[in-house]
Amino acid sequence: MEKPWRLWGAMERCTLTLISWSWGACRVSLLALILTFHLYGGFFLLALILASVAGILYKFQDVLLYFPDQPSSSRLYVPMPTGIPHENVYIRTKDGVKLNLILLRYTGGDSTSGVASGNQSSPTSSAPPTILYFHGNAGNIGHRVPNALLMLVNLKANIVLVDYRGYGKSEGEPSEDGLYLDAEATLDYVMTRPDLDKTKVVLFGRSLGGAVAVRLASVNPHRVAAIIVENTFLSIPHMAATLFTFMPMRLLPLWCYRNQFLSYRQVTLCRMPSLFVSGLSDQLIPPVMMKQLYELSPSRTKRLAIFPEGTHNDTWQCQGYFAALEQFMKELLKNQAHEESAQSSASVTII
């Protein structure tokens, strides 16, 4: 059965390569095609012109979604934290792209759980959780360090920030599948670290990072303890319909979208504890999308934190923001400790 699958895969790759080459040729020769059509007409030339325009618009979607060069120095300079233990790490994804990570280490006395004292026999019971931080579609991880440091202090957790491919000092070009691979590689890296508690891995994603976090959680239910998403969207097609109201975007099929990020589907697979953080003053992503994601979540432990003054990027500066996150983390770790205690009691045989 393996040979037919290999043959089919090879044929699929060849077909996609041929289509991509033809599309590229049409885009390059668009002006010549238009002039030829103007002089001679013809259905075939019109079809080539439409195909080239469609190809340009299809490729242009990346320009509208990813902004790794904003601010202008984002690809040249990544600010590093000072005065706290941290590691500047480089890892490889499954497709060979090198990514830049920053690990901020929490070295405080006690963890957020506040319940570890009753389980001193477990070597990891008092270990701090580790939060994987997935940022938005602009800038680099250095721009998120101030926010991450406040997370570290308030949540008493290690923070791992990752620059997607094409961002900061990471190699490659951003794409939806590429970002998914980047997130998977980051989680794999954390799981290989013997000094990090693998049972307390929490995903955090803001804006585009929320879609990345939701997808990573949906395919790793046994490796992710919880998920926190902030000011993110249902999907790219939903956002297109919201931003371009003058065009019939809702009528376009999904295959017209180069990037889809279908969080409204993937969140239905996330049964782990989930916190949805919504800034009602978000002028970019409609806050109603956060409420809809919350309602779609099948998690038995889900919370919706609402901040009326919260904007798209600055909700974390609102009063009570870190208190909401801290309460969620305490509840998560308390439940984990109770489960460990129950399992420990069940394994004892009384004679």
C-alpha cells in the first residue's frame, strides 16, 4: 500500500509545482497578456489574465497578514531582557527552519499553585509552570519582553517566547503551515527540557498568536495543560468579511484563502482548561469573536475575562488583567494537585 501512496504524493507535488509555475508565468507576463488581449481578444487570453490577477491577489494575502518588518528594525534588532535569568535559544523545525526563542526563567520561592506544600514527595509538585507565548503578526519577541516579565512575576511561571519564521532572527518566510510547524517545534523543545515540568505547559496567544495557540492545543491535548487566548479571531475568512464589507467576501470558498487559521473549528477540539481574554475596545478584531470562541469551547473549565477599556494590543495594561490570569492559573494548578493526590491515594494498597 505504501507505493501507491508515494506515487500519488509525487503526482500531487508535480501538479502543484506545474500550477505554481504557470501562475508565476502569468503574473510576470500580465502586462503583455493585457496588451495582446486588447489587440486580438480571445477567451483563452482573458482566462490567462484572470488567472494572473487571481494569482497576484492570492500571493498578496501574505502582505496583508504578516508584518515582520514593523517597526522597521524588527528584523535587525531583538531587545533582550536584562537583570533576570534567561536563555537565547535557536531550534530547528521539522522542515529545517531555524527559529529564535527566549526562555525567561522563574527563580522565585514558590509557584502560583500555592498547594504544593501538601505534596512534598513529588519532585515536580512545586516546579513552576511554563507558558509558551505566541505573539501577534508584527514585531518580534523582544517587543513582548516587558509583557512577558510581568507574566513571569505575577504568574510565577517560566515564559518561552518564540519568533515565527520570517520574524526577528528566525529564518524563512511566514505562512500558516509554517507557523503551525514553528509552534510544534517550540512545544517539542520544551518537552525535551528536563528542568521544565512537562505537566504544566500552558499556551498563551494574542491576536494571530491566539490562532496558533488554539491549533497547537487542538492537536496536542495530552501535552498541553491549559490555553489562554487574547483578542483573537474566528478565522481569516471571518476577518476578511469584517474588514472588507464592500466586497462579497462571505461568498468566497475557503480555497481562495492562502491563510485560513480556522480557530472556530479547532477550538472545538480543545477540552483542556481555557481562558478567553477580551478587550471590548479592540478596534481591529470584533470582541464578539472572542465571545463566540468562548461559547464554542467544549472545555468544562473555561473562563471569559472581559476588559471594557482593553484595546487590541494593550489589554494587558488594564487594571485586573494579571489578577484574572493569576486566578485562572491558581485554579488550574490546584486542580492538577488534587488529581495527583487522588491518583497517589488510589495506588496505595491497605492490607
